[in-house]
Amino acid sequence: MMKIRGRDSWGAGHYGASRDGGKRLHEGVDLENQVNEAIEAFEAGVVSKVGYPYSPEDDKKGHYRYIEVVCSNTTRHRYMYSENLVQVGDAVEKGSIIGWAQDLDTAYPGITQHVHFGLIENGKRINPTEYLKRCGILE
């Protein structure tokens, strides 16, 4: 079982939490983990993207990566802050290791280590909390 990151000096990890002083809202959930902890696929699918959530030229955050897995015609999972072990086009099974958790302390000193999980349905980011509970991933 995983746990959503609670409040720390950088904010909170629940869906809809305030970001950038209230200028935007968090569009996923931050699942607590440890640096280099394995990140497992929550569902079977095909890797559609391996990318950078921030500009690769950003000295503090440019090394962070994300993995996107298409799970159905309408559903995509995005795992952010993951050193990928998969490539675009790879088929993944539920529970297979797709990456390793990256260290967030280099860009966000004191933040609770986590992987950001986003759920995209029909092209729209939605709250993944109930989905993660139904799957037995969240407490």
C-alpha cells in the first residue's frame, strides 16, 4: 500500500492542492516512496512517452523524467520523477517495474520523496485517488 504525500514545506500531494501560490492546482497525486525505490505499473499497457516534465536545460530540474503508459483507448497513466527502465513501444504488465524513483531533494530540499501519478481519461486529467483505492494501491 502507498500513501499520498502529506503537507511539507513544499505543499501537499493530494489532487487539487495549491501550487505556485494558488496560481494553479495539482493535477495528480504524490505517492510517498524512497529514492531508487522500484516504480511498478498499476495496469498493463504500452509505453507511449518517456519525457521530461521540465526543460532539460533547467539546471535544478532538467534531469527529472516521466513515463506515460496507455492502458486503454481512453486511459493513460503518467509516472513522474522516474528514472525509466522502459522505452516507447514497450508492453508492460501490471506490477512490472518500469523505473526507479528519482531523488527530489536536489531541486526541492526537504520535500517528502515521492512519485507523482497522473491519470488521464479521454484527454483530461482527473483525480486518481478513487482509482488508486479501488486498485488497492492507496490506504
